[in-house]
Amino acid sequence: PPAQAGQALFTGPNFGCATCHKSDGTGPGPRLEGVAGSTVPLADGSSVVADDNYLRESITNPAAKVVKGYQPIMPPFQGVLSDKEVDALTAYIRSLK
């Protein structure tokens, strides 16, 4: 299933996702539990609903919409991850409650 494939990518050693996006909120990236479908405040003072399009963009071009309180340090994964891998990661993020 896509969410399981996404979890393997997220927790695996190749991309470092779990190193920054820690469930206890101590990492340099925002927590991802409960983010899917929620309203996310952005550094520019606006906000966005964390739908699939936002999640995909945040993976492929993370500097486009930086979460308030965080630095734009995540590398872009456009061209690094396949569409299928990005889909799997978004499915995994949606599964996090």
C-alpha cells in the first residue's frame, strides 16, 4: 500500500525525513502528525490548507511555502523522488494522526 511505501521512504536512511520531522516536535522541521487537512500558518503571514497539492509541493519545492517558525532548510526533492514516491510520502503523511 502507498502509505506503507511512504513510511519506508520517510524512515529509511536515504532522504533523512525522520531526522528533521520528528513526532515529538524537536526536529528542525515541523511535526507532520495531523497536518494533512489542517490549516498551516506560513512564514509570510498567510496560511494554506495542507491538501495533497500542498504536501506534494512541500516535498518537491519546500521553499515555496515555508511553515511559520521554521527556516527554509529542507532540500527540494523535485527530480530526486519519482511521482510514485511523492505519492507514497503524501499517503504516509495523510495517515499520520
